[in-house]
Amino acid sequence: MAPRFSPFDASLWHATAEPAPATGVLEGETRADVCVVGAGYTGMTTALELAKAGTDVVLLEAQETGFGGSGRNAGHCTPTFTHYSLANLRRMLGEPWAERLIARQTRANERVGAMVRDYQIQCEWVQNGYVMGALHPGGIKVLREKEASYNAVGARTRLIDKAEVEEITGSPRFTAGWFHEEAGHLNPLSYARGLARAAMQEGVRLFTRSPVSGVEQEGGRWRVRTPNGSVLAEKVIFTSGAYTVGGWPKLDRTFRILRVFVAATHPLSEETRRTVLPRNTTIHDGRGDIYVYKYNAEGRIVASMFPMGRRGQDIAYTKQVMTDRLKWLHPQIREEIRWDYLWFGELDMQKKTVPRLYGLAPGVVALTGLSGRGVPTGSMLGSILSEWALGVPERELSLRVEPLREAPLYMLFAPQLSLRYHRALDNFAARRRGSEALPPHA
Ligand SMILES: Cc1cc2nc3c(=O)[nH]c(=O)nc-3n(C[C@H](O)[C@H](O)[C@H](O)COP(=O)(O)OP(=O)(O)OC[C@H]3O[C@@H](n4cnc5c(N)ncnc54)[C@H](O)[C@@H]3O)c2cc1C
């Protein structure tokens, strides 16, 4: 049978991350106030916040720290929402939920920065901002709306003109751009391992290679079982995301998997680096069929895209697409581009692409459905989940607690269709506006 998830050890981060703290397998029975399941950003920041508040926490991980999206993502940390404008989000979630979640998400990088600083996490963290480009004047309206709506909730962003986009990113292709100065980027696996170390330092008992196989009630508490042991806890929090394996019936149906890939070049020459992303920012090329990229600490471009047709299946072709996009955006690149790493991962997509908090039973919740924006999001979710575990009334939380809901079947193909639709729109807009088209297969 094909492995359920993409290989973990293929990534640049696996090759370059700081070592993980030593952890062991859960053996025998133990007790805790709270048992958290899944050592990604969401689970680790939850455990960390709870331990800081004096709670006795056991954190159980099926594989190793950061095995899920948290150890293999691209490392962009942009404190915004994907897919939805803030106005849409308000309509979709209603108040007070929308305003609370918006406040947490847009301030998430302050948390990331504080954790990196307070626990001295070595993870290549830089906070030089993010640019979303507009390839033609028709794209400026959306960026203007972003500027107004995000600034209204306290973010520091601004619309920038063609000259400034070129100055910041080194790309002459854009008509304008949206600059979010609080955005950052990092080495995601180093960050995950640093969070694990921080949580352990605060007293969290973290066990790896300890997959939760089931949870059952026992004398008013919950018995959380793994192959070699169990935890008797008052409260249980599932944060197993796209990589959910068992644990609770139907939890892995609350989302549908969408695969995404990331590739990293060889370390680029000084000459190229002087003119391509000279300020070490993150850039989104403004297309619906996205291409997002940044440097790692060694000066490799790390870029991500979604598979589509041959792209993602045929690796040589996929690398050619990545090169063509990069060179189209930066015609000044003279050196040959080699993609040393290319790896895949899974996203937990659901209909409303914002995190969903499910009440599974009294004292048991699960949070899934980050839908692709997880570095800032997972980092701030710990504050919400820890509040739930500490007894903050549900009506005061920043996420509504709802019954477990299976993601509709059409989510299996809807995100792919939406990507294709946006690609067609991008191409149509480029032709109509007379902008120079991408190379044929890029
Ligand atoms: C390739 C890729 C690129 C991405 N790029 C970005 C990006 O640049 N910026 C961004 O913001 N987001 C990005 N994301 C999304 C982001 O990485 C995720 O949303 C985020 O890491 C999810 O964190 P999490 O803690 O919720 O879950 P995860 O990190 O997936 O952690 C869940 C953990 O639970 C464990 N688990 C599962 N079942 C059990 C069980 N039964 N018992 C015990 N443990 C269990 C898993 O092994 C896993 O370690 C990307 C994702 C991918 C895959």
C-alpha cells in the first residue's frame, strides 16, 4: 500500500534543521491535567501555554516533532488569511467570532517573534516583510482593499508602486504591490523543534513515536491510549491536522487533503542575490495559481506551488516550470538554476478555510482545517486552545466550538478546480491587458 503521507525526509529543512530535543516513547500509565495529541505548531504552542499556566500536560506525537505540516512547510509567516478578505470572513463567521479571530491572526507574528526571542529558538527567523504583487492594473483594487482592511485592524501594510516593488523584490514585472511589513519567514522544522524544546523546558512531557489509537471515558476522566501506554487526563485536545491517523472517529474526515510542493535551489550567487529579493522579503507573485518564494539562510530560493496536471507528477518538468517562473519574474538571473530539493506535503482543507474547533465530547476538543496558512496560525492557536482547557467559557473564546462536521466530498476536487479557474483568469487578464505572458508551461 502506498504511504499515506509524503516522505518527511526529502525536504531542505530535514537536511538543515537544528536537532530535535531527545524524547522517548510513552510506556505504561501516567496521569495529566491535559493530554494534547499531535506535536505540530498548534499542539506545541497549546502545551507550552498550558504548562506556563501551571497545568500538567502530556503531549503525544505519532511520529516525530514537526512530522506534519509544521516540519515541511515553506516557512512563510504572513499574519493574514488566505482565500478570504476580512469582509468575507466577517460575513462568514459573524460577530464576535470574526473580530476575535482576526485580532489573533493579525497579531500572530508578535507571538512568533516573542517565542523565538524568549526561548532563543534558532530558526533563521527574519521579519523583513511580504510583498503581494499585481501583474496588471486590474489587480490593484484587491490590494487597495487589503491595505484598508488590514490597516483598520492595526496591521502595518501599504500599497507600493511599480518602482518600490522593484526596489524591494528586484522584479520589474509588477504594476504595483501590497507590502506587509510585519511578515517574516523561518526554517519551519527548526522552529518546530525549538517549540518542542521550549515546551519541555516549561514542564511539558512530550512523547514521540506514540500514536494515539483511541480515547475512552474512565471515572470522569479520559483514558488516551497508545500502543505501549496510556494517559489518564481531565481534558484532551486533538491537534493532529492533515496528518491525523486514528485517535477519534471521523476526525480525519473533517478535512480533505490537498497536496502542495516546495522546492529549493542551490545557494544562489552573490550577484543574483544582490538583485533578486535584495531585502530578503517573501513574495507572492499575485496569481491565483500561486508562486510564493523567499530565501533560506544559505541563500537558496525556496518556492512553493500546487500540483496541476503534469506539474508535480513529472519532476523534471516541474523543476522546469519553477525555473521558468523564477526567470520570468527576474529576467536579470543569468546563472543556471538547479533545484536541489523538491518535496511534498498535505494540507487539511475544508469548506471554510479557517481553523475549526470541534467539541467531540465533554472535555475533548479537536482543531483541524488550517487549510494552508499554518505558521502564524498554528502559533497563535495555542492561546485559544489553552484558554479552552483553562476553563474560559466557550462564548468568550476566539473560535466557536461546533459539533464535528465532515468536509463535503466536493472538497476532494474543489480546490484543484478553483486553482485551474484562477489560472485561466490570470492568463485571460494578462492577454487582455497586454502584459507579457508567462512561458507556455509555467
Ligand atoms: C508543503 C507545505 C507547505 C506549506 N507552506 C506554508 C507556509 O509557507 N506558510 C504557512 O503559514 N503555512 C504553510 N503550510 C501549512 C502549515 O504548515 C500547516 O497548516 C501547519 O503546520 C499545521 O500545523 P498543525 O500543528 O495544525 O498540524 P501538523 O503540523 O500537521 O501536526 C500534526 C501532528 O499530529 C500528529 N498526529 C496525527 N495523528 C496522531 C495521533 N493519532 N496520535 C499522535 N499524533 C498524531 C502528526 O504526526 C503531526 O506531527 C504548508 C503546508 C505544507 C504541507
